[in-house]
Amino acid sequence: MRDYDPSGVRIARDREETEEERHSRVLAERAQLGDTEAFGELIERHRSQAKMWAERITGNPHMADDIVQDALIRAFLHIGSLHDTSRFLPWLHKIVRNQANMRLRRGGPYKREKPFAAFGSAEGEIDAVDWDDLDSVLFHLTRTAASEANNVHDPAESLMRKELYETIHSVLNCLNRKERDIFEAYFFKQLSPDEIAAMYRMTTGSIYTYIHRSRQKLRQAHVRVSLGLLPKGGGKALVKSKLLQLPEWPASDAVMLSFIDRIGQMLAAVGDRRDMAELMGISGFAFRMQISDRTTYADGLYMFDWRQTLKAFMRELGYETTLLCGQLAGSPVPLLGAVERFPVVLPIEEAVIPFIRQEIDAGRPVLYFDTAASRPYVHEWSLIYGYDDDKRTVQLTDVMKPEGKMLAYGDIALNPVRFLASVRRIEDPARAARTRAAKGMEGRRIAESAILLAIAHARNPRAYCPMTAYLSYTSGLSAYDRWIGHMRGDPAVPPNRYGAGQLAAAYSQTRRYAAYYLRGIPFQGEAMRLALLASEAYEQASETLAEFSDEVPFVRTAEALSPEQCGKCVVWLERAKAFEAAAIGYLEKAIDHSEKGKSI
Amino acid sequence: MTDFHHLHNLQDAKASFERNNPDVQVLIEQAADHYELLQAYKSDEAPDMIESGGWALFNHKDMFVDLLPYVDEVPGLKEDFNPGLMRVACKDGNLPGLPVDIALPLILYRKDMFDSAGLPYPTDDWTWDEMMALAERLTIRGDNGVARQFGFGFGVDIEEFEPFIMRNGGRYLSADGSTSRGHVDQPAVIEAFRKLIDAYRVHRVIRNPGEPSEAGELHQGFAMIFGFTWFAGGLVIHGLSDKFGVVGLPNMPGGERSNMLYMGAAGVTSKSRHPRLAWEFVRHYALERADAFRPSSARTLPATRSLAEESGMTQHPIWSRYVQELDHVQTSGFYISEKWNASRQLINEDIHKMILEGADVAQKLNSWTRFA
């Protein structure tokens, strides 16, 4: 069977897909899950092609740029409606063509938009879909789903989609014209309430009221769906809840760096319980230290490239990561140094909740950055392990609440930092067999790589540089000097007390894990002896930092540190630095011996 | 509650305010960033006053009490405020906080480096091209190509490029901040941006990101420095100011006399149980302490003309030029669009690509319309 796209994009379904097609399909699948990075990669691959199409239609390169921009936004918004992920390119082509035609009809990029609502056109004329008109889009999707249900292999899946579209359609019919217009402007055209207010000459407050009212109507409709009232006979698959059973995770064993602790718990939840010392060591977090150049705020603990670090670490452990990542524009964002590099996204539930549902349904908890963490924390990584469509809540972990807690769907969408991730084991039996066969060698390679990472970090005073002049951090052994400088400090810049408390508690613990990790690595002979000496030195550094932590516990308080306390802390920091410098010296020698051992 | 880490001014103000009001105690609590401040505001124990760097929180409707009615109660105060400053602070028709941490950039130049090169000191009528010619003469590289002196000390940040864009008649965003389309992608912006990027790539007078250097710190091996008041204050405090002269930013072909402004504010929260008392404190803190702006120790500018006079700033050879420049400040993009502001690091990554990889300037600017 051959399928012909009138644009000239020829699709051959009766042949093996090429590597390029396979890659695009996988990216489209990931993008459908809300993986913004995957979508970005898709766009990078096809942007110039899209521009060529737009230019061919309009004959105007400038207009073509605008069209591509709009088409990409539309594609991003609607990628969930792409039923056959292997047809991303023809699908994108249609969007570009529709956008181009619409621009031409409008007579140029700056003419006022006149929606085209001829959606009831003849069967098969899918080009008539007007991607700016919700009715038209929904009509098209419903029809496509219905016809797919008759033809494709998985009619149940398509029927469920059809139900969903019909539901949305019915629900939107509950809204009056103005509510629908505003709803469309907000959700589909991504306009801000201020922009919509300007368009309709209304106040921003009343726009919020409209959106709120529409949401409430949607919610009521959801309840109706759950009762099987809407649509007729449908809705059985739409409203659900599920709660995963997380493995026991006693607070006494928890690692303060919640990034690693949650990863450990997430892996345990899918039956892959790892030793925490191993996770701390391999990830490098056992050895890291990073201090803000401003004062003893604890933000240095969180300053690294979250996306790249998580992906690389999970790959090392044999997992593939799917990410949902962004920042909201309308609200202050914590941890600017890391988060400001995320794309700006809108607070739309539909962009996050389906991802959570899908992962929980598949038995996988979702790593989630919680900016509503219970005190004394402000924000920490947590695991979402349940959802309830009826209550519209998710269930998630919280460091200070062993029983977990609930957050509303709306709160998840409104989290100013959007960072959700799930992992799947990479099915690579050959790799697994190789690992088993050469476990000794593999273990040594991993340990060497972890130690080299630790040394590189210790010797690098600028391990992470945010792309802004306003924020800077000092890392490695130099971080001790920075920290000492803050504690010794200028009376005009007193050390921040609760931040210092968190830093001391966290870094005392990470050094302890460094010591544990080094005791267990598969080195031999002199290399192992040196690794054990390094372990001992880390243990001493940890104990010294624990004294600091006992003096300045991690609690929220406005109380300032006294000069005497600061003086004591400086002594402890100097001592801890000496121990850690010795540990790094031993590790450098251990690596030399390990290398020699291989060449013999 | 404050997200500043320099607390000496607050501590001084607390001491003098408590001395004058023995029945009042001011508690100072520190937050790491805007987000923590907002969380504190939303909590059941919202602070009476919030001080924050930048303007992000002050754009939140209803979070702060409008201080204009209080200002009106004080005879002459409204007229005493620097009008350029108030143009920016009252952009939404109210005054959500009293400006603090007020800073702007000028060019500080090393007189000795100009003297050794036999070059005349720049004056306010100089142009960008003249500045580049001077900077080339003042950049000294060794045989290995590593500079031991750079002509121009300048970083890589979209915000710091903005005054040059403004001076060329361009703007990143529409006046209401709603869009960058039709603004950041316009010829005036592209032209100014190309000139800035050429300074790194063609004239090679600015240290590129990651470029090896033997020029030392900014106050050591750089002949002309894009210096905010914080830097100028540091020079004065460390007794180095005699070595430096100060001049306005060079004129761009667009011929507009504008500059950017950086400031935060101290405001009274709408949840305050003692708004009048809180106003009294922020007024005391920001407007009544001339000692905080003595040229010998200041790092930022005062909000009122009388403070500038009383503190001695208007008589100081360097500080007086900064005070004077306040008349020309305009609202920067980051004040009026949080979306633009939030994309700063993504934009800066693109600027790095322009400098290091020669990425097309117009194309990149056009692509930034996605950021606002």
C-alpha cells in the first residue's frame, strides 16, 4: 500500500523505515508525551524544510519565517492529535500549508485575523481544517478518530480518543460564545490574559473570571463524564485514579540531596533497588560542593544542568529518560541559575496531567520538582505516585511528610518550575550480557570514571556557570574558601543562617557517602589502599562538617549567627578542607596506580 | 523581609528607626530569592514589608500598597523624587515600592592608559565608532595573541546591551511589554547589535567568553569599562577613583540620549497589619538617610534630589555624573515583560553563539520574538 500526500511528500508504508524516519518517529512519540526537548529536536531537524514549503507557497521569505513560527507553535500545541507518529513530516506540512493559506487570505501578516469556519466540508478534504478555529480542529479530530477506528489496528485506542474529542466538544458547547472565544484565545492561541483583555476591551480580572468559569464548567462536565452521563454511553475510560505502592523508604536512611534520593526511590519502585552509596558515588554528588558567591544561601546545592545530568546519569544506570521541562513566565522562579535556561511554558494542566496519568498507569512514578515542599525546605525533588481524576489531585512524596501529600492538578500546572521525568529501562540484552560477563572490568571502569569526575570537580572552581552575570557559584575545593570567606565575612554581608545550616547538613552527609562509596569500589592493591585512605579522609571531613551542622542546625530562623559561632565554623571549614584536599590527593594517586595496573 | 544579601543599610535603618520609635521593633528576615519572598507573602505570616532586587514582584498586582497617597502627604516629596526614576517606578500608575539599589552604567576610563597611548580623554559627544577606534588603540596583545590590556571591559548579557539599543532608537519590546515582534527584530536593534558583536569579533577589544587573558581584574587591565554604580563605588571605596574618568555611553547612529536603569524597591505589603508604620520605616530607610549615600562609601544612587545634594554626591567628580544620568533613564525590557526576563539565559546563550560562532545576528534577533 502506498500513501500519497498531495504536497509531494511521498510516504511508502510498505518498506522498512529508515534510521532518519525511525528517529523522527521516536522524537514525535516523546514529544506527544510532552517532552519539550524532543519537540525542539524535531523542529531543529525540520525547520528548514518547513521554511522551504512556506516560501514556495508565499514567495516571501519574511512571511515564511512568521508562518513557520506560527506553524511550529500550532504543531506543539496539537502534537497530541497526531495519530500516526511516523507521519510527523506530512502532518507538519499540512499545518504549514494551512498557516500559509490563512496568511495569504488575510492579505499579510499584520491584518486582523478572520477565522475560517468552513469545517463541515466534504469527506476527505482535511485540508479545510482551520487550525485556528477550535470547532474546525475538533471536528477534524473527531472525524479522523472515527474513520481510524474503522480502519486501524487498535480501534479501542482510537475510540477512546474519539470519546475524548467528543467530550471536549460537548463541554465546549456548554460555554457561551464569548467564553469559548476567550477559552480558545487562552488555550489554543497562547495569548496572555492581558493580551486577551486588550483584544476584547475588558479588564484582565474579568478575563480571569471567564477562564475560571470555563474551567469550572469543564470540571462539572468531567463529573458528568465520570457518571457516564456524557457523552452517551461513553466516558468509561476517561476518569480514573491510580495509586502506586512505593517501596519502603525510611526517613532515617534518606539522603538529603533529594535529587539522588528520589532517583533511588524511583528505581526501587520499578524493582531496581540500588545501593545509595553507589548512586551518590557514580552520580558524583557524593563529591560535589558548590557555594553561592553572594552569601551562604543553599542554592549551590541545586545548581547543575538538571536535564543533562539526569539523562547522563540514568543512561549510565541503563535507563532512558523522558522529560517535561519549563518555567512559567508570570511568577518568580526559584533557582534562577538552573531554571532560567528552561523554555517558558504556559500553566496549562493539559500539558502535564496526561503525562503523569500515562506514567502512573504504566506503573512508573514520576520524578517531580516540588516548589511547595514543607518547611524547612522550600523546594525539593519528589515522586508523584498517584492521581485521581475525580478529586483532581496527585499524590506525591514530601521529605517532611512520610505519609506523602496531595496537590491539586491546578497546583501542578501552576508550579513555576516544570520539571517532570520518568525513566524506562533500555532494552539492550547484549549490553546486559556484556556487563554480566565483564562485571569486574565494568565495575572498575565505572569507579574510575566516578573518581575522575570527583577529581575534576574538586579542581574546578567554576564547575557550573549560569548564563548571566548576576549569579555565580564557586565549586570544588575552592568552594570551601568561598564559604570560609562568607563566614569570616564583612559585617555588611552576614552569612545567611538557615542556608548555612542546610549546606553543612547536606555536605556533611555527602562526604560520608563519598567515604562509603570508596570503601566498596573494585580496585586492587595500592590503588585500593589509596582509595581507602581517601575514604578515611572523607569520613573525617564529614565528621568535621557535622560539628558545624550541630552548631548551626538546618531550621528556618531569622536569628543571625554570632561572631563566635562564625569563628568556630571557620575553624571547622578549614579543617574539613584540609581533609578533603588530602582525599583528592589520594584519589589522584589511586587513579595513577589503577592506570598502571591496567598497562601491566 | 529582603532578598538582598548586603544588609548593612537595613541594619542601620532598623537601629535608627527603633531609636526614634522606642515602642517599635523591626525584624529583618532574609530570603534567598523572589520566589521565597512570594511564598512568604502568600503564607499566613506575611511580612509587613518586602524589599526585593529587580521589579518582578512589584509587577504583581495587589501585592503591595500604593505608596503615592503617602507620598502626597509629605510636602514637596513628590517633586523631590528624581523624575526619570519615577517614570520607571510608576509605570503602572502607582508606586508599589520606594526605589532602592538604584544603579545605571556609564563608561569609566583609565586616564593613565589614555595618557600613555597619547589619546585625549573621551567626552560626552563621542560616537560608538570613535569609541571602537580608541578601544583598538588601547588593546595590547602579546606575541602569543593574549591581551594584557583590553580596550573595553564589557560582559555578555542581554540586559547590558540594552542601553546601546535604546541609544540607537531601538527597543526590545513594545512600550507595554506585550510583544517583541516588530521591535527586537527591527533595523535599529539589528544595527546596534551588529556593532556590539563586532566589538568582540572584528575589533577584538572585549574579552570573549572563555578567552585567555593577562589583563587581570576589571579595574586592572581594562582601559574603558562599562561600569555600573556598584563598580564605580568600589573604585572610590578602594581609593582608585583618581585614576579614572567618567563619561556617558557613546552616541549611536540613532542619536537617542537614553540609558537603562537598574533598581529594586522596598514596599509595604497589602497584608501588612501596620501599613502606616511600615510606610514610615521604608521612607526612613530609603529617603531619610543621607549617610547611606556618602560618596566615600556608596555603591548606589539615592531616589531624591535632596539626598543627592545632602550626601555630597552632586559635588563628587564621579558620582555627580551618575546622578546627572538619572534624567535620561528609560524602562528596560526586563521591567515590563516577565517572559522576556525569564528567557534571559536562553538569549545569552544565543549571544555567545553570535560572538563565538558567528551566528547570524538578524536571524537570531528575529527568532527571539518567541520570547515575548
